[in-house]
Amino acid sequence: MGKIVKLDEFLSNKIAAGEVVERPASIVKELVENSIDACSTQIHIEVEEGGLQKIRIVDNGDGIEGDDCLLAFHRHATSKIRTDKDLFRIKTLGFRGEALPSIASVSHLQLKTCTGMGVGTNVVVEGGKIVENSPSSSRKGTEITVTNLFYNTPARLKYLKTIHTELGNITDIVYRLALANPAISFRLDHNGKKVFLSNGNGDLKQVIAAIYGINIAKQMVYLEASSLDFKISGYVCKPEVTRATRQYMSTFINHRFIKNFPLTKAIQDGYHTLLPIGRYPIVVLQIEMDPLLIDVNVHPSKLEVRLSKEDELNKLVTETVKSTFKQVQLIPEVKKPSIEKQKSEQISFSLQHSPISDDNDHVSSIPNVLTDQKPKQQSRVRAEASVLRETFNREDEGTTFSQTQNPQVNNADDEFIDVVEDINVAHGETAETNIDSFESRVPVLYPIGQMHGTYILAQNENGLYIIDQHAAQERIKYEYFREKVAEDKKELQDLIVPITFEFTSAEVERIKRSDDALKKLGIFMEPFGQQSFIVRSHPTWFPSGMEEDLIKEIVEEVMNGNKVTLGKFREEAAILMSCKAAIKANRYLRNDEMFSLLETLRKCEDPFTCPHGRPIFIHFTTYEMEKMFKRIM
């Protein structure tokens, strides 16, 4: 008898479950995606003990025909594709037909469903075996309850994390699905208590407010662009609001959450020098494209995808983020800290009356973070500004300035649990307001003094501004050197004293193989002994005194097989030169020098941060200062 046998269906389902059902969050993802594919407008997720004890998904979607209910528990049984051609035009979130049988094989599962026409169906499955199939009186939609998860696979159960961690994973999944589908109302309850609720009115910014808090939502800037193949829209946060990981960068293609490093890198490239090193933005980016251009049939989780025309998409994303921030004022405002600790409560949304929400608590509607704001109070210092302007023009005439850390961030809770707050809309303008004119994007400022020879104090009718003079001139010098370096031709300059480099035997072989790539970058390595090379010249754009360091860095990048561009190293050189050339701290400036510096800064392409992403301006609004001095109560 041969050794090869065909596995029975129950065993093969258990094996498949290892890929599809990794933890409770996987079950929530698969079942909620099925609800979305069923055209649901309201989805209620209930979990107990982090999903280890019970998971219940209730929706008001199309439901399942009674004749299809049993077939749905067979592997690769699906209503979403018919032929292999359908794989190239997938418009649904699910299509494999693996989720339901995989979940049922490692748990006890009950399915109640009705299409709204006639009697519903009730199916009970235990460990992959159907133990009950009966008629059921049910409203239109589907209700699936999963209990005793991994009861027959103790090894999987053993490696689950704490209840708190599993709930965090579930909440993360629900947040992503809500961001991808703002027109669907999602509710997540844990042990009978509400964790998250979105109103499903289609407003993406309201979903962002429910997840990250209203203060973060007010710092989000809308972007939109399209090309022949792609349409992108969404929100990107101002550079003053950053996080320590990329976890808060959510990208969706055709309403499907995906993880794609080149795409997140394209977003970061759009921010360019606006972000501090090691910090990442909060982003919600929706991308619409022809299903022919995306392959989601890569992994059962469908998080990893393959994209056609990926370079064109990344270029569009980078350019859109860049152009968006060129229309927005990016000077961070300092808010008056609250003296009394305010109570943190969840934002409540009003749900339309439906069987799903019949027994819900009374909820109030979320305040409109975009429009329900008080008009900005007229400043009292407009007249003072005009007087200052005249006074300044009379003083120090004819003299010009010689050629010319992290911001305070909203301390929002970084945890994904209980982050929804009911906060009154603060005074001020929304981040979505685009600045049409150059004058309003970069205000005219009038210096009134200097602190510690480091910070310039300036004012206008909008309040007080504090400017880091080193960061300001670093930005000015950077943009100047960037242009000069870019204009430089591929010319070489001989070194007075040649530089020698020593490498290991393996590195020597890699350098020899990379000789052509190094020559294109202007680096000519001549063998100088068995494990040494000598360099007699360098590109003319190299900063003086940094030739050896730059050559070493370029050689290491090429040896490691990284994609090296001349533009990348020229930009690094511009940053190094600007940092060296900028005025340092403890340098006291005259009033006319400060004014000249600020005027030159206004002409910069990106005047809000230094090349390393540190802020140049901090703004105290007149309104906030009057509140601090109790002029406004």
C-alpha cells in the first residue's frame, strides 16, 4: 500500500485554519469582511474576554439563502467568483471560500441568517461537523456566534496573548475596517461595554475623530489627486503630530487595508524634511484603481498585495503629499494647558433605528469637528501692528543681514483602546483650511527681541511667534545649497592628499563588482595593495572636509546592494553644508538682522522646519495669551 493518502476534509480544514485563523482578531476580520461584502450598513461586533470566550458578529446585510447555508461550510465554496477570469477583477474583500469552514473547524459556531424573504436558517457547527440545521425566525441579515475557540487545537490556544493584547488586536482590525468604510456604522463591545462606535455617515474625518480623538482630527489635512490609473484621497496629519512607529499610517486600496512598504515610503518622501528623524505621521490614504492592476491573491490574510504600475502610484502619492503641505500653514500653535483634569468619555454617535440598535443605550451625536466652531475673535493688536510697522521702518534703515526640539504634540493616548473622547471643539481654525496666498501661508513678522541669543521673538496681528534662529537659517542655507549642488555638473576635483581605504577580502570583491556603479557616482577606486584602494579625486559638490566620510558612505551603500542615487547624496551634502554654515546659538542679532532673516525665510519653499524636521516656529495666538492672562474667561 502506498504511503500517500488524501487527508479528510476535517483535517484539511484544521490545516487551513492555521493560515486563516491565527487569533481572535483574525476571526473578527474575516467575518466582518463577509458582512461588508454582503452590503451591510450596520455591523455590531461583540467579544468577551478578548474574543477567547465569545465572538458575535451581527449585520443587516443581504443574508444567505437557506439552500446555501450548508454549502458555505465547505472549503472553497463562495458566491464571489465563478471562473479564473474573476481572479483578475476581484471587487470583494473575500473570495477564497476558506474563512467560514476554517473558523468552524476550530470552534463551536452558530449561524443565523435571513434574506428578508421567508423563513431564516439556523446552523450549528462544532469542530467542523454540522450538528443542527433548522428554520429560524430572524430579521434580514446575518448573526454569527463563535465560542470555545481553539478547543480542539490546544497548541494554538497556548500561544495566545493576554486578554488585553487580544482585545487590542481586535480593536485595531475594527479601526482599519471603519477607516476603509466610513459609510458603514461599526460598533465594538467588550464584556458588554462599548469600546468603539462610528456613525456610518460617510464622513472619514468623523471616523478619524472617533479613533484618534478630536484634537488629532483637527490637525489632519485633506488631500486628493488622480491620474489615468489611480485616484487617491484621504487625510495626512500636520508634521507637528508624529508617532514613533509606522503603525498609524493606514493605506487602503479599493477599501482593502494593505501593508506595502514602498507606498508608506512614498508618503514619507512627501513629507521630506518636514518630519523629525525617527518619527512617522498619522495618515489615512484611500486609493482607487482598476482591480486588474492589483493582485490580492498572494496570501490568505490578503494584507500583502502585488501592484502593477507601482512606481507611477508612488510618484503620485509623493507629489500629492508635497503639494498639499505647500498650501497649508504649518506653524504649530501653543495651547493653554488645562488646569483641571477633564473627564475622558467616548464620543457617542446616533444610530438610525434598526433591529441591531433596538436595545442600545441612548447615544448623542458627535459634534461636527469641521464646522461647529466659533468664529475666530478679531485680534486687538491690528492697530498695534501698523504702528510697529512704521516704527520698525524708521529704525535701522539701510542695513541688511549678511547673506542670508520637537514641537509640543497633542499627548493623545497611543493605545488603541478607549481612545475615543467626547471633547468640546476648541477655539481655532481647522487644519483642513488651505492657504491660498503666499502672504497668508507665511505671515509677515516683526521682531521685538531675542532670548538667550538663540530664539527670535516676533509678533503680528495674530499673536506672538518664537523662532529658532539656527533652524531658520539652516533652512535658508539648505535650499540655497540644494540648488547649487543640483546645478553642479559631473566634474571632479583632485585631492591634494589622496585618501586610502582598507577593506576585507570579501569587501574588495564586492567593490570590484560595483566599480561601474561607483564611477557613475563620481567615485574612482584604484587598487592600492591587496586589500586597499586609493581615491585621488572627488565630485566638486562634496563639502570641504567631508570628502572621506561621504566616499566611505557611498561605497558602503553600493557594496550592500542598495539602490543609490546621486540625488540622495547631493541632498545629504546640502544638509551638512547648511548645518555648518547656519548661525549658531548665543549669537545676538540686531533688529534689522532679525527682520532680514525672517523675510528671507518667508521666501523659502518649506519655511516651517529645518532640513532635519525640527520646527522653526512656535505660535502663541492672541486668543490663547488673553486666556492665560484671564482677559478672556
